[in-house]
Amino acid sequence: MAQAMPSGRRRHERHEIGGDVFIGSTPLFHTVGKLMDISSGGIGFEYATNRDNDRPKPVTLVVDILCRKHFRLSRVPCRVAYDIRVDQATFDGNEKRRCGLEFGKLSDQQAALLGLLLKSYT
């Protein structure tokens, strides 16, 4: 049974994403997922992983947020707030997970691009 997604500790209002927006993370997580919601303080995304994948998950990571050919927010520092199993499996039987990330310190350029993303895709 999947754990309930934490909700009471959020400081920023989350917004659903309109359209296809994807996230890629490095270096250890090596994950690509679909962005589900975003706020000025963090993001939530879903990804598939092999059920047998027992490698440790990092506490901090760097992500890139990609929206078609028009937008890229690169090298965003994040902290993993939660990483839970979603009850629905993928079409190929892999495990589906939902991960919440809290943004770390953003550069001025990253903060401006995040504002643009919030304005354009929510």
C-alpha cells in the first residue's frame, strides 16, 4: 500500500502543469519523469522504475526542467521531500513513483525562469 503524500508542511501553493513538461535528474538518480505540479518552492513529478531497483536514493540532487523546445530550466538544486510508490503500475509492469522536491538556492536567472514557467504553464 502506498504512503499518503505529505501535504500539511507546504509553504507554497502548488499548481498543476498544463501540457507536457518533463524533468531529468542527475547525477545518481538518473531519472526522467513527468512534472505533475509546481510552486515557487518545489515540484512534484512521477516516474517509472524497475521494481528490483534497490540502489539508494539521494537526499539532494540537481534537476533540469524541460518544456518542448521552448523552455529549459537547468541545474536546479533540490532536496527530496518524499518519494512514494503510486498504486498504479506502468504498462510494462514497472513501479510508478511520485517524488516531491524542494528547491534549493536558485540563481537570479533560475528564479526568473521559474517565474516564467509558473506564468506560462500553470
